[in-house]
Amino acid sequence: TFIVPGDNEWNDCNDPEKAWQFWESTFLNFEQNWNIDWEIAHQQEQKENLAFVYREVLFIGINLVGGRIHDQAEWDEKISYDLDWLKFCLNNFDSETAVVFAQANPDDKHTEFINGFEILARIYSKQILFIHGDGHKWHYENPWLVPNMIRVQVDKGGIADPLQVTITGNKSKLFKFERNAFN
């Protein structure tokens, strides 16, 4: 299990600073709760951002949240760090495809992120799956201007089963999604 921050446990709380302290003490480096036989990298500037390669797939977790902006400077800095981390990972980890996961459904508050992510995806040129929550309803689409990116928005937790994603290795249909795999 790998956990990235979301708005309900951080920036939408009454006291975002206290909420962030709770998030860090509870979830930062959550993967250390069990033995993993591959290396997990964390960004120095934003330690909750993580990455690893497993079976030639690059997984990148970033702190991109929805909800309210309680501090614009902090918001902008986090987005800048997210883009730096994506660039570093896509350029430095050897992989056949990438899966990026975050909480937010990028919207007009994330324009800088969307624009930067599109540029990085073009350069990477391999298929990228961006998977997130936040919108609470299933979506599978490519809302961006880059053909090698797919966006999946998962259903709201508690309403639907966890989503099982299989990376098939078939270039024409690289990702297989099973929304009821655990029934």
C-alpha cells in the first residue's frame, strides 16, 4: 500500500497545519510497515512524493490535491515540486510505461501542473496512466492534448470496490481495468 495526500485529510481541514502533521506522522513512508524487495525513492523537497519501478512499470505518487487553496504560495510550491519529481522520474528510471497516482482531479486550480505534465508526457512518449480520486465517479478518458496519456478517475471509496489495474504488455491495450475484481 502506498498513500498520497488528499484534500480531506489535509488542506480542507479546519487546521491544515495540524492536519499535515497528523498526515506525516501516520502516512509518510507508510511502505516501511512491511518488507518490500525493491527500492522506493522519495523526493528530497517533498518527501511524500515517491517512485519505484516494478516489473518495468514506473509508479510515481505525487502530492496533488483538490479542495480549497488555503495558502497560494504553498500550493504553487507543491505543484512545482510535483512537476520536478515527475520530470526527474520519467527521465531517470528505466521503464516501459508509467503510472502516476494522486488525489486530485486536475482542474483550473492545477493549470500549471496540467501544462507541465503534458510537456513531460510528450518527451517521455511511452504510455502514461494518471489515476486519481476526487471526482467520486468513474471516468476513463484522455482529456489532455497528448495521445500517450490516459486519465482514470476512481469511484468514491465506500461506494465501489477497489479498482484492479493490470498492465497487459499489449501496446494496443496496455491497461486493463476491473472495477468489481474483488466480489
